[in-house]
Amino acid sequence: MVDGEAHHRHPVWAVVVAFCVGVGIVVQSRINGQLAVDVQDGLLAAVLSFTTGFVILLVIVASRRTTRHALVVELQAELRSRNLRWWHLLGGLGGATLVAGQGLAVPVLGLALFTVLVVAGNTGTAIGVDRAGIGPGIPRPVTGRRIAAALITTGAVALAVSGRVVLGDVAAWAIVLAVVAGAAIAVQPALNGQIAHRTGDALAATTVNFAVGTAALILALAAEHALGHGWTAPPMPWEQPVLWLGGPVGILFIVGATVVVKPLGVLLYGLLSIAGQLSMSLLLDLVLPTPGTVVTWQLITGVVLTGLAVAWAAQSPRAARTTRA
């Protein structure tokens, strides 16, 4: 089978957008992390972020006729014709699973180990998603180059955060949850991309994503509250406006991921996003460090190795052969 990547170069704009998605994820994580500290509940912070984004999208939908048509007419028609199945609508569960995992597993594993496990679950699943053709692009076969790029990227992330991993009594359930969260966010852009491709509107796919994710997180928050967990009221938007920007930032990178997954494939999109995350993390550690932050050689080396792995994965087989010759 010939790798579809051999027939065309990846669009530069798609590569840039995928990298910027990773940057956006880090920015949102920093915002939501501070909001979680203020309200003393990571799950509530996630609900506030998703809800804010969903409300903004509803305003956009109300003012944009093409998006309304895509949601009301095109989406219904595609579901009736079975070009889209009901499970294509569940992409928002990917983001919900990730933020839930952050709230439950990070206190047990630590952020560094959690990140490595998420990346491992993400890259491993992305190869299968590409092979199965779940996303809107052409199926991409499993090749040694793609597997190696995924392994190198996971190893690079492990090296980058190695100075921050604290090993103790690590619970098996937390490890499984972190890997599942990584797998879920690998499937997310493929499902959202299918909706965007079939309806012709990336904002329609993003709205479905936020609707499903918000509903799932509200249910999770209700269950947490029923178990007796309390929280603190969040600051008002006019008091600390930056803490309410997690939702708008999320809209931007979900739209971006939805658009680029078709030309890039899930694996390359994921690797570029990881490169963006590590690069932005390094920049924030240098410019706006949190208390106790130390920029280590492991982090810098991890960023460089990730970039090399992404560049290798982005090469078509024909280009790779020319380079070796």
C-alpha cells in the first residue's frame, strides 16, 4: 500500500496552525490552572471554561446563518443518510476526559508523569485512527517511520519533564486514566473533522464539541458535588478577566484542530501540537515562570528532539529517500 503522504506536501498553513493549537493548549492550561486554584476545584474550572466557550459559540451561531444551516439542516441530513453516525458527535468527550483526568490523576501522578502518559496514549492511538480512516482525510498506513516518530516524541516529552517527575506509590487507575485521556484527545479532532467535512462548517463541529463536553463536565461536577466536595465562588469576569479567557482560547484551538486534521492526519497533527506545547511551555518558563520553575537541559533537549521527530514524520517517503541519497 502506498502512503498517501507521498503524493503531496503538507500545506504550510496547516503545519503552522497545528503548532499554534499546541501553543493555545498551554495558554489555556495556565489560565484554567490558576482558575482551579482560585475556586479550589479543577473540575469546576473546566466547567466554567467549557461553558464560557459554549455561550460564545451560541452567540456566533445565532448571528451566522451558514453555521445555523450547517447545524440544523446539513448535520441532520448527514445523520439521516448515515454519512455521519451518532458517535461522530462525541468528540467533545475527548476534551472532557482530559480535563477530568487532570483533576483526578494529576494529584496522584504529578503533572510531569501525567503529561508523558497522555502523550503516549495520544501518539499510539493517533496511528490507529489514521490507519482506520476515522478522520476526514485519506487513511494513512502504519509504517515504521510513523511508529518511530511517535516513539521518539514520547521519549522526548519524557526527557523534557524528567526533572519534574516525582515517583511514589503510583496508583494503577491513575495511569490508566491518563493514557485513556491521551487516547480520547487523539480521537477528538478526527470526529470533529468529520462533522466539519460533512457539514462544510468548522464552527458547527466546534459547537457540537463544546455542547457535548460541557454536558459531560456538568454531570461530572454534579456527581462530585453529590459526594460532598465543595468549592469557592469564582471571581467575576470584570474582576479578573484573564481567568475567563480559557473558553475563547479553547474555541480557537478546537477550530484549528478541526480544520487541519484532514490535510495532516491525526498523528502529524498531534506531533505538531505536542511540539507547540513544549515550545510554549519553555517560553512561559523563561518569560513568566511559576514559583519554583527551573528551565533544565532536559526540557530544552526534549523540545529539540520533538522538533526533529515532527520534521521526520512530516517527510513523505519519496522525500526521505531523496534525503538519504
